[in-house]
Amino acid sequence: MGRKLVLFGFWLLGYSLGFFAWLVRTPVIAWIMTMGISSDVAGAMITGLASSIIMVAGVIMWSFLSRV
């Protein structure tokens, strides 16, 4: 698999996850705020979770593709 295709895959994964997170952010932030956490911290938690998912998926894909 070419480097450009892998980079495009990472971009597409990140874009899709970010787009989905934007759509569901209001109810998720409201749910997190019921635990007594401010909206700023809730937004930071969502961003951190999305970023960590992208990084883990990227490492898994990279590991899998390097074996091929």
C-alpha cells in the first residue's frame, strides 16, 4: 500500500471522527456535565478521546500494514 494512500486513510479517519464528534458534542457535553464537570473540561475530554482513538487506530493500521 502506498504512502499517499495510507496518509489519505489517516486523514479520512480523522475527518470522519471529527465530523461525528461535532454532531454529537452537545448531548455528550450535557451528559458529562451531569457529573459535575464544566463544559470546557467536557469538551477537552471529548477532544482527547477522539485524538486517542485516531492515534490508536493509526498505530494498529501501521503495525498491520508493516507486516504485509
